[in-house]
Amino acid sequence: MKIGCRVFLAIALACLSIACRSNQGSSDTGASGPSVVRMHLPKDPASMSLIGKTDLNTEIVAMRLTDALVQHDEKLVIRPLLAESFDLSVENKTITFRLRDNVRWHDGEPVTADDVLFTIAKLREPETENRSWAPDLSALTSLEAPDDRTIVATYSEINADALEAWRTPILPEHIAAKDADLFNGEFARHPIGCGPFKFVHYIRGQEIVMEANDDYWGGRPEIDRLEIKIFSDQQTAYQALMMGDLDIMVMSSNLWKQVDESPQAERFVRTSYMRYSVWALGWNQRESSFFSDARVRRAMVLALDRESFIENVAEGMAHIGATTFPPSSIWAAPDVEPYGYDPDEARRLLTEAGWVDTDGDGVRERDGRRLAFSLLVARGSQQLTEWMSAWQQQSWAAIGAEMTIDQLEWQTHRERRKALDFDVAAQAFHITDPNMTTLYHSDSMQDGYNFWGTNDPEIDRLLEAVRYTFDPDERLAEMHRLQRRLHEQEPVTALFFFVAPLVYDKRLEGVRPSPLGYANTIHGPREWSWAQEASR
Amino acid sequence: MWPTRWPIHVCAVHRPGRWPGPLKRGLALVGVLAVAALAAPWVAGDPLRIDLTATLQGPSAGHWFGTDALGRDLGSRVLHGGRISLAIGLLASTLSLAIGVPLGALAGFRGGWTDSAISRLIETLACLPTLLLAIALLAMAPAFLNGIPDVVRVALVVAFSGWIPVARYMRGEFLRLKKAVMIDAARASGATDLRIVVRHLLPASLAPVLVTASFAAAAAILVEAALSFLGLGIRPSQPTWGRLLSDAREQIDQGWWLAVLPGLALYAAVLGFNLIGEGVRALLDPRTRGA
Amino acid sequence: MLRRVATRLATGALTLVLVTALVFALIQLAPGSPLGATEDGLKPLTADERAALTRLWRLDLPLHRQYVLWLGDVLDGDLGRSILDRRPVATKIAERLPITLTLNAIALFLIVALSIPIGAAAALNPGSRADRWGGVATYLLYAVPVFWGALLLQRLFSVWLGWLPLYGSGGVEGIPRPSHLVLPVVCLSYGGLAYVSRFVRANLLESIPAETVLSARARGMSRLAILYRHGFRLAAVPMLTLAGFLIPALFAGSVIVESVFQLPGLGWLFLEAAYERDFPVLLGITLISGTATLAGILFADVAYALADPRVRRA
């Protein structure tokens, strides 16, 4: 036993000592180095080309490196950024932008209207796979630059949200135009922009590092370096935060509680902000489906005790929605109240709609058909999704409906939705503007996102009204009317709007969270700074 | 994942005529689990019943195993989960035997080209680690197995990745048996081949089949649990042991009962079947008798 | 004997081709066009985009041509492009390979380094109480499912004691911190350690006949010396046959361990590719693990043939 024992003990002791030593963390990177802020992303951006394969992550990166002509502020109002002014003409169906003077790319070349023309042309190419703005530019008939600083965009038809598409980052033509393949070319390897930060390096799966742009037209950012760490797992990111490798982080609700209980709680500010992300149920409303009757849809919502779920399972980190208009947004109609929890009313509605349990098996029938349907859910990395599905299943069983869960990976989920092969589909939507046409308009059944088959002339009319009313007050009134109608008809049930818990180092100043995130608006990291003596 | 043949007879010595210790313990474990699983619908509550006012409570009088994040009784989930896990495990191992025993026996008995061809097939599939093969199958072929109930679908996949060790083992056993029986046949004059097969080979192969059946059951239960744990098993509404452990993983900092208790049940099942396999092998293998 | 080795390698190559063909066929049988993977957010693909992407991924060619083309690419070092992010599969694999190799190398080292002394120590006093209890303990340890063991270890060492980190590689420059590798390596290796140490013990006991031991003891040799003299030489050879088992076991273990501990390695990439139906990545990793396993089996067979005196004569 001697040799074996000794060897084993030696190795065990060695391992333990290494482990304990390196667990102390590395919270000091040097007392008087450059000031660095570390934030995190849950996964790599799909592309570093800044306009290709756009998703939330690419936007966060792109917004740091290069500016757009206009951008949202924290109330989601469009404000000029790279453009010093813009003018939307309804009669002429044009938008005219005037570029700021003396803005330069990171390599010193001046930013001109040609760059804008190039960028727009590029992102409208199908290979670029720009999902965020290209579709909204489909009505663009011409784009001209009468001089170096003016851009005139002419549309075949213009609507009140036309400016949204101009939040696209602008690329330098003199560099990006030389790449045959934007995704894998020189530009994607080293993106050059005109934004507050300059690209330093990108290690896939690890980090994206940027440094401050001294010549930024809006003033140099206070911090010297911005490092975006990529942690695909919350726990890992949380530990990095605790060890000082991250300075700011959005986390799940039970991690947020853990911060409080951790011995390092005083180092951090704990706050939360409402996100315009909604977990919604899309009811297949076609004739032959279970949910063509609005009463059935309303019954389903009434059977869910949402408040209790929020309190007991989601740690209070969510709000109930009445429609897909976020309740905390400026567009929300104050008189539209979400449905509460009323299972008796739900049962009454089902009976009224003709669904009755005749054979006593606990499931209602109508014309020989059982109220047994399936919920289409995408396989998610969040445990919460599974809990929601299980909770729905049980709640509906209590009112006589049998639900099975079809949990599929994203791709199949999308395909089945497109093929209209579902009864009800659950998914998250990220709302960035009040234009809900693609979700509800009857025309969107073919080309849009209206997989549920909503076909209500009143909703169509109101959607068009919202889209083409330019006077802000009138537009708001139309939005309210739309919400009332949506609430009545309940084509899509907005179950929960999630609140994002945010934790960041106390010494970090200038953090202004918005429904789009803490780094996604015209503000964001360019306004962050460390309190005087704490430069890291 | 590891070879199922433990490299030392677990019951090296036992008295002839009595069952080896491990066999008894194995049967006890599996027996208790089987009875509990069968009795679940009558003994345990509804595994799906959500009670949002009683979430994440520890073991108590009302809930012997505690509750999970949705207030569901963990004990009844473990028991009902046992039904499904054991059912899939047994179904899958039966299918594995149905494929593996004939193929392995054929290869061992016939030899020559048949053996080469089957051995090639076995080797090809053996290059893909069991779990990887099962994951790939489950993820890649949901649709052409779509009309079938979930349990059967998962069992088929587990069986497909599990028949290889069975075939290998049976091939080895038949090679051995062939030699043993040939000697007898040579001695017994005038006996036809068929008689040899029926009178000698089949009864002699009963023991190996029982042994490999137990190990196959253990492996099948383990693979199914791994697949459920990784989120690839049966539909999420049904609890299985693997899924319960996967739930526990999300809440690793919450109740200990979430991780420990379902795992214990799984462990008991796997250990039980493994012990039965070892025990049967010792019991029926003449080499370990006495001495 | 050289002929035997050559034949073995030839059949091995045949098997490899069969492996890739099999996996390719399986994946093609699955429904679901890879085109679905690029739809994002609220705006679906147009017909133009769809046609361009179909050409890009050779989806319009017949199956056997796709396979042959793919095989040609592989031999060139091109494993295709991932459907998810259009990056070369080989690159994605190369990025994730270091962590998997590190974990498995450490695990393998631990298994071999620790199981030999442990097995030898157990062989010194066969039948003693310590030996029997040791046997029971290793058997029980071996039967613990990897993912359960991982959860228990996490609970004990991370949550309760706070000694070790819970997840992730903790790496700042892409190099994982040692403390983050402790639990994953333990999970990967405990099964192997239990198995191989018993294997060593059994082999040592079998290869040294009882009479030799008795006569050596009679001459005054300590048990340890006997082991050195006779045992290790003879036991080393059968240990090589384990290579064929260790490699697939470690791969399968990697999938679970990397997934539970959130380490960005090949196993986790495989799982992600399975979830997202990323066929090229799935195929690529299968090819690699199949090749590695086959290499291990062949190595074991050839080494056994070379070393075993009985076979050498044949």
C-alpha cells in the first residue's frame, strides 16, 4: 500500500494547492494602468462584418465601433447621431440626411455620403443576410448623394417608422468595398469604423477588445479600453464578476439574489430594468384549428395564474403583458388591463364556445373532437422555458384542456411554424418599435411573421393607421385603439415581459439602462467612466 | 461507456448450490425499484401537479423527497420517473438482445466470411462512442420516427447503440462454446449437427444470454438517463431520472434533495443490474465454482 | 506477422470509410432543410436568398455526389462550413480541440499513473480485508453515472465548501485556470481509474503464478520485488489493449463533462451541433472521434500482436 498511497497523496496535495491558490482571483490588473471596463456577451457575434447576419450581439459590438446616421435614445426616440440633422418629407416620400462635418474613420479618412451609399447597397444584398434593417428598406427606390455630406433617400411608399432602418452602422467604403466576401474578408478581421471605440483584437469564444478613439467627434470616451468577454454560461460570467474579471453584467434572477447574499455585495450596484422582450403564445387561428374562436383564446389566458408564477418561480423578475406592446413603453395604452387569473370564467367561456366534457375523462370535447393540442416550443437554454411549459400544461388541464409539449430545436420549430403545422407556438419576441404589422396583418400571413393566421379587418386597418400616421399624438391614439382591439381578440398572448437584473461595480458611473439593454442606445459605454481614484 | 466486464470476478468464491452475495444484493435493489415503480400510480401523488406556493421545499412529512421549483413532489416524480426509465431501459435492452444475440451467435458459430462481415459491421459501429451515436441518432432522425410514441423512439435509439457489446460478447461466447461442444460431438458418434445445436448449444448459451441481458439493461438505463440529462430524451412533460437530474443542475445552489435523491435511484438501478450480471456469471460459470 | 499487421490496417481503413458513409447517410435521412437555420428575428428569407444558399451548400446535387465531394474535401483538410455561422468546420474544431485534449490527456495520465500503483498495491495482499474492501469501493465508484457524480462534486466542492469554481474555463486569455480543470478531470477519470486499477491488479495476479510467488518468498524476496521482477513486464502488454476502450470512453465522457462544466471543448461543440442540426460540424467531429477510436483499437491490436510471444510465433 505504501507506494500507491504516497504517489496518490502527493498528487492530491499538489492539485489542491494549485486550486486554492488560483481561486483567489486576479482582481488587480495594476494600480495605474489604463482604465478598462469589462462587459460580457452570451455568445460570439454571428459576424464581425457589422452589418451581416445581424442579431443582438452584432449590434452591441457594431454600435461601439461605428456610428449610424440616427440612433435610439433610452426612450426609444430616434435621435441624430452621425447625421447632424434629418428631414422626413411625407409628400415627397423622401428622407434627407445631412452628415456631420469633419467626422473621420479610425484610419483618418473622412466619412462621406459615399460610405452611406455603399453601406446601404451592401446590406440590401441577400448574401449579407441582414435581418434587422434590410427588409425595412425594401421600399427604397433611390439613394443619392447630391454632395459629400447630403444623402437623399426616396421611397415608393413611406411610413412613420421609416427612420428605424437608418440605425444601421455605416461602413467605410474605401476598405469594405475591397472584400469579395464580407464575412471572411479583411474588414471582418479588423473592422474600421467611425465610432467611439477602435477595434484592437477579437479572440473567438473569448473576448473582443477595443480602445478609445481619441478623435471621436462626440468627444473621447472616458475609459481607455473596452473589453467584451464572451461567456456562454451565466454561472461562469457570474464568477468572473465576483472575481473582478467583469465589471457589469445582466444575469438571471436567482444569481441576482446570490449577489445580495455574497460577502462581496457592497462592491456592486444591483438594479433592474424592463426589457422589451416578451414571451408570447401565438395561437393558430385558422378555421380548422382549436383557437379560431376568440373566446377559447381568452379562456386559455384566464386559466394562467401569471402573478403567482412571477412571484414564486421568476423571482418577481417579470411583468404581465396585455398585448405585445410593452407595458412600460410610451406606446402602452393605459386603459388596457391584462387578463387576470380567473379559471371559473375560463371554464364558462369554453363551455360557451361549445367545448364540454361529455365523457367525464377530464378533457372537453366538441363535435367529437377532444380539446387536445400541442404547444410548439423551441429548445432553449433557459430552464424557465421548461417551467413555463409545464405550468401551462397543468393550468390548462385544470380547465379541461389537454396539452402536450413539442419541444424542438430552433430550425424545426421555425419550419413547423411556417408550414402552419402547430396549434400554439411559444417564443420570445424582441420589440424595438411600435410597428406590429408583420405580426398581425393579414398580408403578413404570406411574407411576414403572421403564422397564426390573424385575419381581422379592424386590426389591419389600425395597423395601417399606426404605420402611416405621422402626427405623433394622432399616431399614439391609433396605437391605443389597436391595443384595445388586440386585447379583445387576443391573437397573440403576451405572457410575460421580462425584467433584466443588472449588476455592476459601484465605482462605474454613467450606466443608463434602457429597455434595449444597458449598452444599446445612443448612450452606453461611451459615457461610462470610473469614479476618480479607481482607475484600473 | 466503460466495458461492462469488470476485470475481476466480483464474486470470486462462493459455495456451490447457493446464490452469490452480489446476485442477491442486485436482485434486492432491482426488486425494490421495480416494485416501487410499478406501484407508483397508487402509492405516489401526481408527478405533474404544480403548486406554486410550495416551491423548493426540503423533505418533510408532506413531501418525503421535497419539492422542486414548481412545487411538484419530488418523491412521486422519482417513482414515476422510475417507471419510464426502467421501461425504456428494459425495452431497449430487449431490443439490443434481439439484434445482438443472433448476430453475435451467428458470427461465432459460422465463422469465415459471415464472421468477417459481421465483425466489420460491429467494428464500424464500435468506432462511434455509444453516447455520441445515440445523441447523433436522436438529434438527427426525429421525423422518420415521428409517428411512434416517445418511449419507443428513445428505446430504439438506445437499442441501436447498445447491441454492439451484446453481439461482441455473444460472438466470444459462441467461439468458446463451439470448441467445447465440438469436442463432445466428436466423442458422441452419430449425432447430427442439428441435434448438437439444439441439445447442446442452445441450453449452454442460456447463461451468457442472461449475463449479457443484465449488463445490457444497466447500460441502457444509463444511456437513457444521459440522454435525458442532456435534454435529448423523451418529451419534457414526463419526468425521467435523467431529466430530474438535469433540473437539479439548473438549480445547483438550491436544495440538495434535487440532485441527490433522483441520482440515488438511478445509481441503485444501474448498480443492481450490474450486480445481477456479475452474480449470474459467477453462478453459471463453472470456473468460479468452489475453489 | 507483418502481413497480419498490414491486413489489420487495411481492414481498419475500410472500417473508417464505412463509418463516414454511415454517419453521412444517417444525417441525410433527417428532414429539415439547413436553410431554416438562417432565418432570424421577424423577417423570413426571400426566394433569391434561398436559391443562393441552396447553391452554396450543394443541396441541389444528388446524395452520392455530395458524399464524394465531401470526402474529397476532407482529404484536402476542408471539413466544410458550419451551417450556423458559415465558418469552416475545421477551424471550429481546431478552436475547441485544445481544451478537450488537455482534459483527456490529464485524465489519461492520471488513470495510468495512479492505477498502476493502486492496482499493484492491491495485488500485494490479495484476499486481505483491505483488498476486499478496496474491491468493493472501486466497484461502487465505477458504477456512479458521470453526470450524477459531476453534480455531487459540484455541490460539495463548489456550492457547499466553496473551494473550487462551479463552471467554465475561467480563462482570461483562452487558457483555462487550473482550478477550473480539477472537477472536470476528476469526473472524467474516476471511472477509468477504478476500472484500470482493478485490471492491473487482476493481470498482475494472473500473470504471476502462485508457485513462483511462493518460491520467491521462500527465497526471501519481498512482495514488491516479486512484482517488479515478474509482474510489470507481463502486465504491461494487456494494458495496451485498453487503448481501444479508453478513447471512446473518454470521448463520451467529454460530452457530458464539458457540458456540465461549461468547458468549450469538442464534446460540447458536438452537443451544440446536435441541438442545432449543424450537420457539417456533427459529421466532422464524428469523423475525428471515429478515427481516434479506430486508431486506438488498431494500436492496441498491433501492439498486442507485436508484444505477445504466442502471436509473434504465428
